[in-house]
Amino acid sequence: MTQKIKFAVVGCGHIGKRHAEMIARNTECELVGLVDVKDPATLGIEEFKVPFFATIDELLQSDLEIDVINVATPNGFHAEQGMKILESGRHLVIEKPMSLTKTDSEKLIFKGLQKHKQVFCVMQNRYSPPSVWLKELLDTGTLGKVFMVQINCYWNRDDRYYKPESWHGKGDLDGGTLFTQFSHFLDLMYWYFGDIKNIQAKFADFNHKDLTDFEDSGFVSFDFVNGGMGSINYSTSIWDKNLESSITVIGENGSVKVGGQYMNEVEYCHVKDYEMPELAATNPGNDYGAYKGSAANHHYIIENVVDVLKGRNSITTNALEGLKVVDIIERIYELKVQKG
Ligand SMILES: NC(=O)c1ccc[n+]([C@@H]2O[C@H](COP(=O)([O-])OP(=O)(O)OC[C@H]3O[C@@H](n4cnc5c(N)ncnc54)[C@H](O)[C@@H]3O)[C@@H](O)[C@H]2O)c1
């Protein structure tokens, strides 16, 4: 129980560095190695005085003692790298999305079970105070039956983000806007309301034809398996800066709306016999220069890994839930007419 948990991180970009920082700051953890295909001198990782490897294979073949390996590489590498990590007998922390196909996520789950290792998915928006609040409001039945849910995700992603040399926008490495930009919000939707069925969708590519391999916008509607209907309206075509990511819930006993750039502010709450409590402030978004992505809650992920491995808690976002988000996106994208 007193031993530090030894972590390595694969991929030292925006989010991999955040994993490394959060591990280094946690007194129950030790960062023991980093991996990236780029020259380490260009990565801004000097502060972490740990062995560096150019490939995941070199890390796995080294004689370093490692308990957990975090994957923070482009989406298209998650499945292959995750399989290698589990095969090597380490626990796996995998950035969102877990993989780009349901089949690959299933393989990760089976490998984790076979090797008896944990798979942690990163969906840190669940820790934001408005998310915790809304989950409780729904779980306690305070809203009554859920009639309608509307999710709007309107962000700006233009040529400042989709650079030719980046993995962003590439079909095989990025996978699409629902995987890279909006999977957090699909995760929250699944966490709140469960699975969906009877999906209908309409997609468009307004101004990303020269920037990405996929759509930039969509209207998706469906029924919840547990009752009520919902929709996700999303776009990365918003001019200049993010507009919002919001969720509106119309229930039998009242209505709520959580908005802000990344579902981080309660904008409306009018519910029968209910007084809105004061919520703690949400952490600011992960900074991507002009872009804010999702709440900066990665320290909770690392704390959860420690708690689970020390037997103090269960996994916040487990592999089955990671799989379910991939499954939902896959079923939505099945309705897409391929871009010509
Ligand atoms: N949870 C969140 O809020 C959140 C936010 C942003 C990104 N992400 C996810 O994190 C992952 C990384 O995103 P990012 O924004 O940090 O991207 P990034 O481009 O900033 O970093 C990716 C890093 O991986 C390295 N890399 C590429 N191929 C590699 C390989 N085969 N082996 C080792 N390293 C390799 C790159 O050189 C780069 O340094 C993505 O899956 C993304 O979806 C999660």
C-alpha cells in the first residue's frame, strides 16, 4: 500500500505532458519513463528527468519496472499500443477515444481480462461539478421521466488547428469530429441516460474540404433505450472561436441546461420542489492556444488509477463504458455518406 505506483507515458504532446505532470505531482506515483517518436529536445519535457524511448517497443523491452502505461498518442494508435501494453502485463490508461472501432475496443477488453490487468479510459469531464450535479439529479429521479435531451456542440476548428503535418483531420489517425472533439459529450450522455437506438443522421462538410478527411457538422437524432428522445447537433465550422457545448434536458418535473464552452456552467435549472445548490467552480479548459478543449481534470484520472490499484475505489470510466462510446459513434458514422 505504501509503494509508489510506477507509470510510463506514451506520447508527449499536449495531453501526454499533462499526464506526466499529474503523475509527477501525485505523491503516491512515480514517473519512470516517457516515449515519443519526436526528438525529445523538441517536446518540452526537460523537467521530467526520466529515461526516454523513441518507440513503445523499446520501452517494453527495457528493464524498467512499470505498473501502468498511459497512452496519449493520436487516436489511430490507441488500440495497437494498448494491446502491446496489456500483453506486457501492465495496467493501461487510454486517452479518449479508446479506439476507432468497436472491434478494437472489444479486443482491448478481452486482452485486459486475459492478462488480468485494468483498463482505464480517460473521460475527465465527468469530474466537472456541473456533470456530477446533473448525474445526481437524474439518478435520484428528481427530474422525473426524461422527455427530451438536446446536445449542441459548436466549436471552432480551422486551419490553425488542422495543420498539414498534424494527425488532426486524417481519417486513419483522427477518425472524425465525434471521436476527437465531441466524444466527451457522448460519454456524458451515455453516463446520464444510457444507450440509444433508432439513430437518424444528416452530415455536412461546410468549410473543411481542404483540411480534413471527414464531415465538419451533423444533426443526429435518436431514442433512448430507457425512454425519451435526444439529438446531437455538432459542428467545427464555427467562425474564430468556440461557441458552446451544451446539454438541455426536458424532464417531467422540470428543465435544466448546462452550457459554456465545454458543458461547464449550469445555465438554467427550474425543477419542481428543488433548489439549485451552489456548485464548486469548474477547472479551466485544457489550453490549445486559441482552443479550449475539455475541463482540465486529469489529476482526477491519476488519483482514480491509484485508488483502484490500491483497492480504495472502482474505476470512474471503465473499459466497457469506453467501448460503448466508440460503439455509439460507430453506429452514427455508419449512416454517413462518404465524402467524395
Ligand atoms: N482527455 C482530453 O481532454 C483530451 C484532450 C485532447 C486530446 N486528447 C487525446 O489525447 C491524445 C493525444 O492528443 P494530443 O492533443 O496530446 O496530440 P499531440 O499531437 O499534441 O500529441 C501526440 C504525441 O504523440 C506522439 N506520437 C505520435 N505517434 C507516436 C507513436 N507511434 N509512438 C509514440 N508517440 C507518438 C507525437 O509525436 C506527439 O508528441 C489523442 O488521442 C486525443 O484524442 C484527450
